[in-house]
Amino acid sequence: MDFHKHALILAMIEELQRQQSRTGKTHIIKGMLLAKAANCLEVPFSFFLYKHGPYSTAFDGYGVILKPGEMAPFVRAQAPLSPVEVRGIQRVCQFVQSKNVSQLERLATAAWIRTFLRIHEPEAVAQKLNALKPHIPLTDAYEADRDVIAFLGNN
């Protein structure tokens, strides 16, 4: 069995805990998408745009708080992460740590638009984000895109 996916999720949970952040499913999923968008580590999950931003079916449960289980040491031993992966996890966790679910939705959707739709002009990104998510005001869409540009640019 390949434990690499489990090891990445475990590392993100543990890093978010170290940073005293919430370890909800949204933080993990949106964090993995942001890590993929920033190319700060290889993320072996597929994402699609859903009601509240990019989503991956690799994660079960709703509103759950994730934490390492009793098998965490086994997973770490079976699939040790590279230093590049550890740094990537640390970087994305630092970015998402203080964000709430609404902020993560905006940030991950802006990253999705830039990365997967290949729209790069800030005006166009904000307009597309607002069109996809009408409940997100245009001013919030611009702010999210500015934050994503800064995050993606720090590779």
C-alpha cells in the first residue's frame, strides 16, 4: 500500500497544529490545492471546482477536525517526506493557518482560476471569481487574488 498521500495529509495536520491553527477538512483540502498551485510540492490529489471552491473527493467527512491517529508513526515510517515536501507543507500551512473557511474559499478559488483556468490578469481573475461565486463581492475577489499572487510568487 502506498502511504504517501496519508503522509502528506498527516504532515499538514501536524504542521497546522504546530502553528496552532484549526485542522479542519477545509484547511487541509484548500491547503493542498494551494500547495499544488504554488508548485511547492507534488500533490497527488485531483481537484474540481465545487460549491465552496476547489474540492477533492479524497477527503471524507464534513466539519471534522482532523488529528493524527494511533497509526501516525507507522505512516511516517512507511512514507517519509522529503525535505522539499516538508518545506512545502510548512509554507502552505503558514499561509492558511489564520484563515477562516470563507477566506479559504476565496483564496483557493483564485488560485484555481490562475492555475487551472490559466487566467492571469488580476481584473479577469477577480471578475471570474465573482462570476463563479456571486456571493463573493468583487472587492473581496480582488483582495483574495492579491493574496494569492503574493503566495504563488514566493516560490
